[in-house]
Amino acid sequence: MKKTKRWQTHWLMLALLALCLISCKDDNNNDKGQAAPPFDPSKPVLVSGFLPKEGGMGQRLVIYGENFGNDPELVRVLIGGKEAKVISVNGSSLYCLVPRKAMKGDIEVQLGRGESPTIATADSIFKYERKKVVSTLAGYRTERDDQGWKDGKFKDEDERKMAAGFSEYGWLHFDPINSKHLWLVYDHNDGLYLLNFEDSTVTKRRGGFDRPRAIDFTLDGKHMLIAEDRGGDQDRNILKLSREKRFEDLEVVTRYKQCNTVAVHPKNGEMYFNSYEKGQFFRFDLNKYFEEGLGEKDYEQLFLIHDQEWEYRIIIHPTGNYAYIMVVNQHYILRCDYNWEEEKFNQPYIVCGKLKNKGYEDGVGTSALINRPYQGVFVKNAQYEAENKSDIYDFYFTEIDNHIIRKLSPEGAVTTFAGRGSSSINSDPNGYVNGDLREEARFHHPTAITYNEVEDAFYIVDSSNRRVRKIALEEMDEE
């Protein structure tokens, strides 16, 4: 539909909706004119039209016709076989909300109580548009929160066969060679876990870790790298596992204390990691490591982030032109640009948030307030690509204590992408609710996030809800 036509439909729908609501108010107050007559079961019900003609879940819809009566309790509306919420009714019009997954789009209005209501159907079909929603992929939480860890299926009628756990702050990374494999590690946990979309199972692949914090892969995908957060100068901090050994072996690459992150440059394969000790940012040449056998201490400190005990994560842009540094415990995000001549990152600068100033506020740059950003992922924006922009990626990231997923544009604008919905439940921003990204969905301490470009889907470890959540278009067969 052309933009002009969309706006015409939009305004016509609003006009009809306003008339419907005004009429219904008049009927309820019975102080302006004559109220709409009640439903007459001796007469037929007619549906003559509806507006708008298309929309998604939660769309406000006005249906008009005859003999709808004046009591919403007597009216039932089905759209695509799914029951809509009826808000008001006024004789020749009624106002309702389009239900979730009303894919078929046929509209049916039922009037009257009992097993034999009077039924009318619309001649045309409502064009249902699927929306991105939050759903649950795997996991559950008992009332006692004693489900523990279990390997198992994503979903099963028998809860005992379902995977459970997902209780710590996690980190997700899709396998670069097998897009059906999603790898997961947790802080304060000893395991490496696999979410296998080929058979819809979650399994612990191996243990033996001590506070694994992040995952990345070498450019050829042959080796998995895991950052480990340990306390001593000589403790291992970056570990390597080999694909040819099914990621079951374990080899120390570098050693230093309190490592929170590992990131491989997407173009030349250099490895970057940090230390919580003084906020150090280190570079390690993986190419020389594989070719010449660099030692466990043969890395280079490029700069200090700010001060000691700065917990942060490094996420490198797909082009390799820059990286974001997510300072978890100081509530801001830095950007450091890559120097292609010197083959190293330059000193960073703030791109959004304020140092030691946590809060919740959408905005641009330092006018935005954030609260414990954790993991992020770059996602290509088709509109930027069509406009031939120099940077065609948005950055989506989790915020633990705001219980949301945020989006950071290349220009530094921070907006809320998902979470903090269902305001009628209570005033708390956290919770466990699936559905519309902003109107309904709630998270509780989301930590890990990753993105599958083929599916156009996000996967999120929702830590305090003990689940892995998904953001994608509504699924046709999902209940």
C-alpha cells in the first residue's frame, strides 16, 4: 500500500474510532441523545465493513454493521479464529483489538449468550501482518527456583524432559561454521553448553572452566576462544578449544588476571582481551601465535580504560573499523577506532551513557542513561544500506538492571527496543511476559544476546527468569 493510502486509512479509522467511542460514552452516560438499542435476537446481525484493512497484533479495529446492541458482554469477535478483545459497542459499530496470530484474517461477530449465538461474517479478509514478538525458546523457573541444571529439549509436554538452568550471567555466540549451533557459557559456572537447533536440545558439552565470561572464534572457525576470569597474574585467561577435537580439548593461549572478555578482529584475526584489575586493554597476535608459537605473555597493552576495577566487554564492528567497549559496572559505552596502519585500536571515547551515572533514559550520546550494559551485537539495517550510509549496522545490547534490550544507532542515538511493557501488571520494569516488544514484553536481568541473520532473530539469556528468550516474527504454529 502506498504511503498516502496508508495515511488516508489511518485517519479514517481514527475518525470512526472516535465516533464509536463518543457514541459509546453517550450510551453509557445516557445524557446525550438516545442510546443505541440493545441487541435484538429476532433480527439478523450484519457486518458491512471494518477499518483499517490491515495491521498486526494489538491493532485497534472498528467493525461496523447492524444490530450489535450496546452491551460488550454479549459480543464476541473472532479474527482468523482467534478471539479479539472487545472494548466497546454502539449498535452499528464496535471497537476491538486484533489478537495475536490472527493469520487467516476472516472476521466473525457473534451476538448473544448460550450455545447458539447469532453470527455474522465480513465479506473481506483482514490482512494480518506478523510482528516481531518476544517468546520463550527454552528453560523454566519453578516457584522455589529449584529446577537446577538439566540437559533436555527446548520444549516438551513433559517438563522433566525439558532443559533447565540458565541462571547465571551468560554469553552467547553462534558457531561461524554451523549456524544451527549456539554456544553458551556462564559466569560462576564451569561448563560449555550447546543449544542445538538441529534437534532442539540443550546439552552441557564439557566442564573444567572457572568463571568463563565470553566466547569468540578464530577467523577460520577452527578454534573456539573462551575468556576466563581468575585472580592471579599467572592464571590462565584465554583458552582455546579445537573443532577437530569437537571442542573437548583445552589449551591455554594467554595468562593474566581477571579477564572479562575476548574478541577477534573480523578482518585480520588479532585477539583482544582485558583485565578488570586496572582496566587494561590488551592485543595478542593470533596469526603469529599459530605460525610462530607466541608465548602466553606475548601480548601488548594498548591503553587503560579509565581506572581499576572497570568491568567491560569488547564487541568489534563487522568491518573492523571500530569496537564498542561496554563498561558494565560504570554504565556507559565507549568507542575505539581502529588504526589500520598500525594495526591496533586507538584510545577510546564515550559514545553513550554517563560515567558512574546509571539510569533509564533514551537519548543521544551522553544524554542517554543506561544501567549495566552486558553483551551486544551488530545487526545490518536494510534502510541504511539502501541510503548508502557509511555505517549500515545498528548495535543491540542488553541492560541487566533496566531489564531491557536497547538499540544504539551509528549516530549515537539510544532507544528502547524491547522490554518494560505490561504496565498494567505493576510498576516494576522487570518480569516474565511474552508478546509485543514494547507493549507487553518483560525481561528480568537479561545478559547474553546474539543474532541469527538468516532467521532475523535475536536470542537472549534472561538470567533471573532462568530462560532463553527469542525475538522474531510471530511463528505460525506457536501458541
